[in-house]
Amino acid sequence: MRFQDWSNPYPSVRAPIFARNVVAASQPLAGQAALRVLARGGNAVDATIAAAATIALTEPCSNGLGSDCFAIVWDGARLHGLNASGVAPAAWSPAYFERKHGHIPQRGWDSVTIPGAVAGWAALQARFGKLPFEDSLAPAIEYARRGFAVSPAVHRKWAAQADALRDEPGFAEHFLPRGRVPATGEHFVLKDAADTLERIAASAGRDFYEGATAHKLIAHAQAHDAAITLADLRNYQPEWMELLGREFRGYTLHEIPPSGQGIAALIALGVLDHLDIGARPADHPATQHLMIEAMKLAFADVHAHIADPRHMQVTPQEMLSDAYLSERARLIDPQRAQTYATGHAPPGGTVHLCVADQNGMMVSFVQSNYQGFGSGVVVPGTGVSLQNRGYGFSLDPRHPNVVGGGKRPFHTIIPAFLTRDGAPVMSFGVMGGNMQPQGHLQAVVRMLAFEQQPQSACDAPRWRWHQGLRVDVEAAMPASTVAGLQARGHDIHIGTGADMDFGSGQFIWRLGDPAVDGYVVASDGRRDGLAAGF
């Protein structure tokens, strides 16, 4: 598609960027780290690793060195999917948690699965990297050792979580210097993280899983009566996988398969393909109503069936079959909002970035602690803050997502990619818990069904379904749209980015030959997002 209209009908603080080597990231210092590596001759994967390691430091309220990550890579010939999410320690079982807690805790060591991000970076570098691993990690090491100024958006998220986490092991010592949250513009240094990153760089990531860092992690875990062992760390490996895809308007949307929730966007898009989604304008209440209902149907299936794929009782292919999606589409009443049986949708703490280079390599990458600072645990002497993905398991023995040793929990983070006739079109993502597939759906429909250019689709007012009939909408949503949704029975709550999370998107759209025509890049003004290139 060649966008004909580059105007933007929505209020925006961003403009589309056109260049041959490009990055879109939710944090500017991370984006600049990627540009530095590209300018030195690195490819899109080298630059992605640089941005991922940097943002683990500069946006610690969403991710860290103890996060998980997922990636989709176009290598110039085909797509590759990487699931670098952690598995449960071998000793975990429903009985373990029932005996110890009576539930799965949201914070602390017993919410931590094996962190996969570092192994994910190493796997990406080994398969696709052009520069030495040390070169990709150099910008992050510099920021860790010399420090950086805390941005307003990061300060707000930091401050919102600090009181609840200050008593978690290591949190206050690491993230509350001088006993408080660093102020906007205040200098923050992570010398322990710099040392850890240097060991990671020198060992191609293995130090984190079997070297000095691993031993520090396990010693701290044992001191807090956690089940994780050195063998759990040593045995961890990320997994390369084939992507799931669903066609819509001549394009194919690709998502990482379960245990992630990317299939939710594919289900919703498939449901809409059986409805007349383009009959009214993009912001018409009838259009938005159909998208909300399709998303609710998708989440009903996802929360009932998605887990580690080795334990699912329904296959993704069955959930994406035309016959099934047509049947689901018939459940939607175009004039009335409905409820569908589903689970509780958790909040999120995630970062997304995408990178593309002049040789045609494109990457979509997501990294996350799960819920903000994650477990709240920071291992002394390492700068490693740990995710809380274990909280995503169930204790219901009948559910495929029931906790078990070596299993991956249901996962929220999902990179995405768009192709047409097997050729690359767009790497993108929208971060933010269960907002991610909702953001994917809204952006893709706006671009493909209504031909909105990427920055317009990114800036357009969003909705976020939570549970039942409740739908949050941004304050910029047209009053006529809000009224039309309310008339259809939606329980509408109007908010702003400050009190409700509507995600943050990053988009890179290929315009033709990347060495000649390059790309157009869009980044979200709802965060510190940066779109840049050369």
C-alpha cells in the first residue's frame, strides 16, 4: 500500500519519519543506542539488542535485566519468531504454592520464572548479529556506569509503584536511592548493572545462567526460601518458532504463537473479516462497537485455552479456522454490547521497539517485567531486577495454564509483523498488558481497512476493554462515538493516559526498496517514544 494522504486528523505531537535505517522505541535513549549501532555498521538485530539492553536500564519501571522478551525478525528472506519467555522452576507445582502461600504470590521470589531476556539477546546475536555482542551492549554499559537523567514519564510510573514494592528484597536499596524515587531530571547510576552487563557481553550471555551472576541470583533466592536452582538457570533455552498468521484485506498479520496472547489479535481480526467492518468511517460508533465485540470474543477464547502449547487442549489452528471464526462472528449483535465468559485481564509493564536497516532486515521486539517493576526483587551486587511472570499461572488443575515445573505461563507480551504476498510490510507493536492485542487490532484495522497512515493510526483515540461491559476510552474519542457506544450498552469510562493505560505503539512501514525508498516510522506520544533514522 502507498498511503495517499499523509495528513493527520488527530491531535499529535509526532510526525512520521522517513529514512533508510530507522528505529521506533518507547524510550529515546534506547532508540539513540540503536542508531549508534546502525551508524557503526551494525544491522537491525545488532541495533535491537543495543536498544533492548539500554531500555532495561532507562525504563526500569517496565523491564530490566531479569525480564522476558519476544522477537520477530525478517532476515531478508523469511520471518523468524523467538520466544524468550521463562519457564517455571522445576520444583513448582500447585501443591508447592498451596502449602507455602495458599495462592500464587504477585511479588517476591515465588513469582519469578527463569528470566529469558538475556538468553534472547544472545540467541538473536548468534543467529543474525553482524557485530560482536560487546559492541551491541556497549551503549547500555555506558549508561549504567555514567548514569542518565530520569524522564518525566518514567518518574511517574516509578513513583506510582514505589510504596507497594519498597519492602521487597533489594528494591529500596537499588531503586530508592536516598530513600525516595529519583526526581524528573535527576541523575541515576547503576554501577552493579554495568558490571553485570560486562560479564554478559564477555560470555555471550552465559554468565547470567551459569557464571558469577547466576551464582549471585541463586544465593539470594535461597536466602529467601525460593525454589529456583542453578540447574533451572543452566537448563533454560529460548525457543525459535514458526509464527501464526491471519489474512485481512490482502495482508497477513503475524504473531508469536502461544504461550503468548498474540493469537487474540488474530482471532479478533478473523472475526471482523466475517463482518462489514469498512461500511462506516473508522471513528463511527458502529465500527468501534464491532471491534470491541470481536476483541471480547477473542479474549474469551484466549483466557480459556491459552497456555504452554505442550499442555493446550485446543490447537491455535482450530481457534483460527474460518468455520470457527464465522461461527463466533455470528454471536455479535451490531446494536448491542454483550458479555462473554472470560478471565480477569491483568495490567502490564512492557516496552516495545522496532528497527529496520537499509539491507531490508526488520525486527519487532518486546521486553517486559509483566507488572511494572515485576516481582520487586533486585539481586544485590548485580542490578538485576526480576519479572513476576509466575503470577500468570493458575492453580486450577483443570485449566491448561495450571502451574507446573518447566512450563511457560500464559504470556502477555507480543511483537507483531505484517506481510503481503510473502513480502515484508511492517514491524510493529503496542505495549501494555492486555492492551497489546487490542492495540494491534485497532492499528491494523485503521491502516488496512481505512488507509490511515501509520502515525495517524498510532495517534487515533483508543479504547481498552477490561471485563464485562466496561470499556475505557481516551478523552480524545469523539463525543458522538462515545454516545453511540453507550447507546449500544457499553459501560464507558473516559480517562487520560495519566490514569488509564492505553498502550504505546511503535511502527515501521516499508515503502519499497529499503536502500532507495526506505521506511516510514511512527512512534507513540503517549510515552517518551522516539522515531528516528538516517
